Amino acid sequence: MTTQALGQTDTRTLGQSARSEIAAIFAVALIGLGIVFVAGHAQASALHDAAHDVRHATGFPCH
């Protein structure tokens, strides 16, 4: 978002917006890598049981 006063652009606002977007991208990437890491080290039966419980909770027919 930029603000204009007498034809001038406030670059400070633009810089804050860009930093905010970069922080959001970094946070999402960190969460995604965390999920992949946890899923990669979890036992297969634990993942199956977790997915099975979610299917039942959402009403999805699984068997």
C-alpha cells in the first residue's frame, strides 16, 4: 500500500508491506517444512490412525 502527498510516494509504507509479505511467506514455509518433517518421522500406523480419525470426524466414508 502506498500513500501519496502532493505527487510523492511514501516508500516507507511500501517497504513495510514488502517485509510483511516476506515474513508471511517465511512463516508458511516454516510451517510446511515442519509438517513434512513430522510426517516423515512419524510411524506409518500413527499417520494412518490420525487420518482415519479425521475421516470419521468429517463424515467421510472410509470403510
